Amino acid sequence: MLTKNRIYTLANWVIVVWIAKVFLSSIPYKFSGHPDTMHIFSTIGSWMATTWSVDLGSFFAQYGAIVVGSAELATSLLLLSPLVLLLKDKMSGQNSAPLRAKIHAIGGLASSGIMAGAVFFHLFTPLGIEVLHQGKSDGGSLFMAAVSIFILGLVLCAINLKLIKAE
């Protein structure tokens, strides 16, 4: 029979796998100067240049993909790092569940923070919910992924805070 903690742990890993899959699958696009990525970050950079600051807009257009990609990579590694602790526990009989919960709580907040920016830029800049580039639409898939990770990151944090309190 599944206990409440086992259900929370299973939910944790399902959420972590989704976030890491989305973040890590976008890394090649962000670090390679892919035309779709360049379109996204130059659109936001142009908006920033006219709304906030020319220098900030230029920086974001040129380096935003690398900055965001680096944050997503670091967050993915953070979220996946408790696998090492889990394996260590299985081999040694120790229990690092409280530490794993703290790492996942922090990773959930980091994921939500990154995606809060993405959601903001989709909603409040010319980028839009549905990204159009070279006559093609993403059908809103980038926005939906950002919203799902924003929400699931908060859920991940909440689950793990509950696990920490239960310890």
C-alpha cells in the first residue's frame, strides 16, 4: 500500500522529470544560436530596448538565451542531484530524505522563478502566447510549458516543505 509520503515522493519525481525534460531539451537551441531562439530573445530584447533600457534590451537580445539556458541547466542539475543521495541511501541504509526534500523545494522555487519570467514575456511583450516565426506558429506550446513548470515548481516546493515538516 502506498503511504502519503510515498505518494508525495512519486509526485516529486514525476514533476522533476517533466521540468528537467523541458529545460534540458531546450539547451541545444539556447546555446547554438538557433533561429527560433534568436527570434524569441531578439523580440523580447527589442521590446526591452524601447520599454526599459536600450542597453538592457541589447544585452538580452545577445546573451539572454545563454543566461536563461544556463539557469535552466543549473536548475535541472539541482533537481536531479537527489538521485545521487537516493542511490547512496540504498547502498548504505542511510536516510537523506530531509536533504532531498530541501533540494527539491529550492529547485521547485528556482524553476518557478525562471518560468515566471517566461510567462511575463509571453503575456506582456510582442512575443505573445503563440510564438510566430517565419510564418510558423508554435501553437502556444512554449507558453503552456512555461505555465506548467511555473505551477508545478510551486507544487514541488509545497510538497517538499510538507515532507520537511513531517520529518
